[in-house]
Amino acid sequence: MTRPVWFEPLAVDAGSPARVGRLHTPHGSLETPAFMPVGTQGTIKGLTPSMVHDAGARMILANTYHLALRPTAEVVQTLGGLHRFMNWDGPILTDSGGFQAFSLAGTSKLTEHGVKFRSHIDGRLLELTPESAVTIQETLGADVIMCLDECPALPAEKPAIASAVARTIRWAQRCKDAHTRADQSLFGIVQGASHEDLRAECAEALVAMDFDGYAIGGVSVGESREDVRKALEVTTPLLPANKPRYLMGVGRPQDIIDAVATGIDVFDCVLPTRNGRNATCLTAKGQVRMRNAIHKTDTRPIEEGCDCLACRSFSRGYIRHLFIANEMLGPILASIHNLAYLHRLTRQIREAILDGRFVPFRAETLEALGP
Amino acid sequence: MTRPVWFEPLAVDAGSPARVGRLHTPHGSLETPAFMPVGTQGTIKGLTPSMVHDAGARMILANTYHLALRPTAEVVQTLGGLHRFMNWDGPILTDSGGFQAFSLAGTSKLTEHGVKFRSHIDGRLLELTPESAVTIQETLGADVIMCLDECPALPAEKPAIASAVARTIRWAQRCKDAHTRADQSLFGIVQGASHEDLRAECAEALVAMDFDGYAIGGVSVGESREDVRKALEVTTPLLPANKPRYLMGVGRPQDIIDAVATGIDVFDCVLPTRNGRNATCLTAKGQVRMRNAIHKTDTRPIEEGCDCLACRSFSRGYIRHLFIANEMLGPILASIHNLAYLHRLTRQIREAILDGRFVPFRAETLEALGP
């Protein structure tokens, strides 16, 4: 099979494993490290595709679970596939749907065959298997698709995590066997929580299967920042340098910086858009809560020097008014700013790595961000 | 006082009083007949100013009642005035706040001095007088401001309407006396419901006061389409040809066409954006309900040939999905389309008048729109 997605490592930092690269897909390239906004139901909430692009995003994520339930993968296909459906002409990644089948759906039942669950929308009984997860994602048509993995709720005892790792490895092979579309790439997902030996076991088994890229899963579901860093420091070096490395579900600026320091290339998270809808804005000096009365007559933008639509056009006082008055434009503008902030951060990260000064950049940036 | 807003009549239709003109303001000009979208709280719900402009709008309306309560006229002024506040560099009109003080607020009490009411937000007791309505609008800083009028709830007995007309005339004089800003224009409002004699009495009294423009009020609050047409046919000819004529609160395509036929120049209404949020789209063939299952796999745009962002970029199937999935982008796209539709309609109206074929255009357009 041809490899439609391939990774071009460009530079490694002078003082850390942090690296700059380029991810090539049938829908264009992505400079890494990069952050992917999340369009759960085939739309980045409240934003048009051109707003997302103007905020700097080049690759986005859509959720297979949500789209498979509504409007269904077949409807998306009939409407021209995921890119045409949502009018996003750049790279798209879909997850496997497994995480939501476990966490969002009604009582789910896990067997070696797959996971049975009830739709959170209408209670229908559904099953997701490694094979159907791949087939649904092939029908949706993203550039990068993900293996179905078992992500146990954390904290969990080590034997439960070991069992999830073993099943994740077996399911990864079934996903690879089921994968047919030559214009889509399939990524494996490394599980193992904070256990070095389990992360290593999973990484080595998946690397032996030769996936097009590797994700690190299970870090955003209940582990401490210290545990995550430890898991990354163990796992990332085991992943091949010529393949992209994707840390799933991470979007806190501090966590992105820490993960880049171990050699991670790509991130996704609902944080910038969810925070934006809740009136919390990300800035280089930490979070700013836009409902706060302190902004009432503030003529400054959310963040001085930011070139996003919100900061170019509107005062903090106006944006606060929008949130207090429950106007849709508030969440829209704050979401745009948060995406623009994260894309500025990843651009600065790339520049710092290319200049061989990522280590001091990391220290300064974390200091300015605060806790 | 200089007249910052002035009206340039350009052409009258060959077979009707329908006319084309240009309204000049300190923030640019407006080709008439024109429709003004409503930005109640200083934002056209869900849309950025550039989306509103791209949809064809050149002049917008903001509501004095809402802005005076929140964030207050003083805060808007501190944030640079209404244009800077909402980043709309084109013409803006504010209403007087009277209509909402009567209809939205808690039990209102009307005296010759003004109207006392309780804020619908926090229950504060407030008073709007002809003088304070002008002062608040001067503080907000729109290009065109409106007199405080008495708009009785309809249906009402004729003596009640006669009394409202008499008070509207007295209040108009007080507004004119209170008006100080040379860069803002003040419009009078003709009341009188469907009574020809009362409309005529009101129009003549206001014209004698020489306002910068004239609005026809009270037509969107309970009168039949036949009553409205009759009121317009009586009132419009009494208004001076060299002043703009504004029909308040009207936005149904059929009603706009009927009103233009009597010589109306400007309209405002929440209809296109409110309908858009409720998944109802306006088209030349009548309304299309986007939640309908018939659109599920429809790859066509909302309206063939429409050049709005929604129709250029997205299928009916996708927009239906957005509404069914309760995604903000659905209301955003439908609102954009509805504004673009109304602006296309007014452009076609202007072209028909300039070509002297408004009468057949009206018949064909009403026929295609259906009931």
C-alpha cells in the first residue's frame, strides 16, 4: 500500500528531543509541532472553516462516534465525504470512536470482539469493532484514521491496564488487516497509562506492525501532569523518528510545551473552543476570564499584539458585554482567539527548536504562563 | 443645524410611487430601497460585522432599550461609541427604546412626562422621556436616531389611538428641542394605526416640524396586511419626497415589496436572523425549513444561484445536520443566507424601479414567493 501520509523530520532541538517536521497528506501539509482543533460533529463549534483557517489551523479532527450516529457515515459519504461535507479542504484526522463509546454512551459492554454500547442520542444498541471502526472511518474519508483501542478509565490497577494494552495490540493488528483505502493513513495508539513497561510493550508491538504514525493515548483521562510526563519520556523515544507522533486529547499550553520537549509532533483538544465558549481566553500570561467586571470599560484587545479577528476588531469591554448579554458572538470571538493563541504558541515552538533554543524558550514560556 | 443625513431621490418607477434613492450619512451611503438587519444588543446575533457586510447589508439598527440597560450608553461611549463598540463602520440607526419599554419591560406606566418601566433584566425602575431617549441615543452615537413615540398595543379603540397620536406629536417636538448633536439626524415617527385621518394628522404635524426623515410606526404590532397597506397608501404620499421614509419592524419579503410600492425607502426587522436561528430560510420560492428530513442527503445549496457564504460553501444536507445536531454554525449560516436573500431582493427591486418595470416585477415576485 502507498503511504499517502508521510512525515518529514526537519530539525531536532540542540538541547532536547523536541523536533520540527512536516506532515504531508493528500489535502496538504502541516508544519509540526501543530495543534488540531476539534470539530466533533463535523464543525468547529461556532466557526466557519475560513475562521478556523484564519486562526492558523491547518489540520482538524472530527469524531467518528458522533458522525457515525448522526448524520451517519453513509450520509457524510453521500454528501461528498468529510472534506466536502464540512467544506474543509485541508487535512482531517478522525478518531476511532472508541473513547466516546466507553465514556459518552450508555452502559457499554466490552468483549474481544468489540464494544457494545447504547447511543447517547436515541438509545439504539450499537457495536464498534476494530473492523467497523476502520470501515466507518474509510466511509467518512479523513486523511488520517485511528485504530480502535481499549482506553480503561483511570485510575485502574496494573493488571487491568496490562489487559487493555494486550487487547489494544490485538485490535491494532485487526485494524491494520481491515484497512483498505490507499489514500488514507492508519495510526496505532500506544496505551499503558503511567507504567513504563506497559507503554514500552505496547509501543514495541505497534512499531513492529509498521503503522503510518503513532498516537499516545490515555493521558488526558485522569493522570497527573507528572505521570503524563513520565509516560511520554518513556514512550516517545521508542517511536520511530521518521513517523509522526500524536498526543491525543492534550491542549493545555503547559502540557503541549512539556510534550514537545519529549518529541511529540501533533496535538488535539476541545480546550481552546470549550474554554472560549465559557468566556475563558488563553494568553501568553495565562487565562483571562472575559466575564470579569474588570473588563467592563477596557478598550484593549484580549491580548495585545495578537492578530486574530477578535483582537484586531474588538475591545475586552465589548467581548465582556457579549458574554454578559448571552450573545453568540462572544463564544465565537473567544474561540477564534484561543485557536490563534495556540497556533502562535506552536509557531513560536517551531522557531525556538529551529534556533536550537527550545529549552530556555520552554522555561520562559512556562514562567510567563504561570501555574 | 447641519443635516448630516440627507436623502437623494434618484428615480421613481414608471407605474407606481416606488422609488430609488441614496441615503447619505457620516458613515457612508445606502442605496434604497434597503433593508437594515437588527443588532439588538450591539451585535447581529451570531455574525461578525464582515459577515453582515458580505451578506450585503450597509446600514444596521441597534436597540436603545437593550443597550441603555446593558452595558449602558455611558459604557458604550467609553468604549468609543456604538460604531467602534461593535466594529461597524457603516451607518447605524438606533430606535428610541419606547417600543421595548412598553412591550418587554415589566408593568410600564405612561404619563405625559414619559414612560416608567422595570428593566426586564434586573427589575430596576427606569424612566424614558422624550428628552432622555434623545440624550441616550446621542451618547450611543448612531447616525440616525428616533423620536420617542407612543405605540399603543393593537387592536385599540380609535380614541386611544387618537390620544397616542396627539402625544406622539407633542413628544416629537420635545425630542427635536432636546436634540443637540450636529452629526446625528433625528427622524419623526408617524402613528395612527389604520385610521387614515389620524395617520394624516400625525404626518402633517411632523412634516411641519421638518425632521430629517420620517418613519411609519405601529404596523408590525397586530395589524392585518390589508390594514398596513391602507395605512401606507394614505401616509406615504403625505411625506416629503426629499426625505427618507422608513417602515419600522417590517421584513417579510411580501410586505417589503408592498411597502416599496407606496414609496417606502428603508426597512428593519429581526425576521431574517430570527428565522435563520429557527432553521427557516428565505428564498425566491418561499420559505425552506432546514430541519426537514427531505434535505438529509441533498447536495444542493439552500438556494441555487445565491452567492452567500452558506450557499457557496455548504449543502442543504450539511446545514440540516448542523440544526439537528444543535450546532451554532446552523443558525449562523441560515442567518447569513436570509440577510443575503433580502439584500438580493432589494437590489432586484432597485433595478426594477430604475427600469420602470416595478409593477410587473412585484406581481411576478409575489407569485413566486407564494402566500
